[in-house]
Amino acid sequence: MGRGRGAGSLLYVPRLSEAIAALDALWPPGSAESWDAVGTVCGDPDQEVSRVLFAVDPVQETVDEAVELGADLLVTHHPLYLRGTTTVAASTFKGRAVHTLIRNGIALHVAHTNADRADPGVSDALAGALDLRVVRPLVPDPADPEGRRGLGRVCELDPPLTVRAFAARAAERLPATAQGIRVAGDPEALVRTVAVSGGSGDSLFADARAAGVDAFLTADLRHHPVSEARAQNPLALLDAAHWATEWPWCELAAAQLDEISDRHGWGLRVHVSKTVTDPWTFHSPSPGAPN
């Protein structure tokens, strides 16, 4: 037993295995894509967990933040070892992160495409940050009879905005990054319906066109796919920073775990990292560039 948030109250301190079971109920590992690497990377199932930190990236900056915070568990959206490895030597930057975590008794757990497909999931959090009303998944999960889970979200914007105004809203509402919001499309076209997908989304162009939306906001858009997509359809494309489109999920996930903690009387202290781990550090606009 451990001391909780209420003055003078004793609240149960869960084991890591119990905390992970709660997270797996929110984002079932079996719903992740086959290529993904989700779940617990390091940590003793029997260790106690009283403080949790959510972050997008398992990089040294967020690992050090977890150490400074005194966290017992770091939950990230992005995997540490997506493609596997043959070493966790501290001479490598990922190995150093693992050594730092283990040395300080901090577990690392990853919820990636299983959190993308969840209800609510990454794209719900993105839609919420933009004040959009979610209508349905962009790519429904065929295993979900209720049709609520899946990749991306189709949303409504009420009242409608021009592409320029919607891009300005995205730039204002999402965490600040060097990139900001890039746009392909008529800035004065009216936007009533929007598809959103947290993270890399240019593989979903066909789905966005099929949904009949006016705009598609995602991240990591590339020259040739955007050029081809614009040639096929007047759909406006908004390209935000990858990290910025996924960070709102950290707040959603923290709130979900906080609610579970309250329901079970755990008294977990749940935090969200505000460390900007987007890799781009500044942007220098071209003189005379379109605005």
C-alpha cells in the first residue's frame, strides 16, 4: 500500500503488470499492425508504479524527463525498436535510453498503431484539438461490428471555414513546431468536412478521396504523392509536423489512465511531457514565398 493524492488517505499502489493490463485494455496489442512493435520494452512486472509519464517519442530527452520526474513508467506512442536490434549497448542512442530507464527503475511501454485504431484513439485526439466533430473512422476496422474503430477520422467543421482559416486554426491549436502547417490547395475554398490522421498519412489519400471530404490533415506528406493526389481531386491537403499531430493523444491517454486510477483507487500521478521532440529545429521561409 502507498500514500495517494488525498490528504491522509491510503491508496493502492499497482504493480507494473496491473498498470499494463489497464493500458492493454485501452489499446489491445492484437489490434496493432503486423509490422508494428508495441507493448512493454523494459520493466519488472512486479515493480510498483505510482507515477506515469506520457510522451510521443522514447528519446533521451523524454527518458531524462521521466528520471527527473521520478516516474516509474514511461508510455510512448512511438516504438523504441520498430525494426528490431542486435544490441542495447549504451554506446548507441537507443541503448543509452534503455540503460537509463533500467538504471532508474523506469519501465517503458509502447502503444502505437493499436492506439491509432482505438476508440477513442490518436485521430480522435487530433480532431478534438482542432474542434472537429468526429463522424466515423476514415478506414474502418473490419473486426469492429460497431464501426467505431479504425485508422483516421472523418469529421465535420461547424461553422465551415476557408482552407486558409482552417490552416490557421491548426497552426494555433496544435503544438508549435518549426514546420507549422503546409497547405496544398485553394486557400479560399470552403471546408465543411475534414479527414484527419495522426502521423504519416499519405497512404490514405484514396480513402480521403472516397470519403468525399473537402480537406485532409495529416503529416509527412511527400512531393509526388501530393502532386498526384491534387491532380486527381481538388481536395485540400494540410501537412502538419508528425509529432504535433500525435501529441494530443498523450493528453487523451493520460486522462484515460487517470480515470482508471480513480476508479480502482490507485492514486496514480499521471503526467504529459511537453518536451518538443519534433526533429526540425527552425524554419527559414523563402523570400517572396506564397502566404
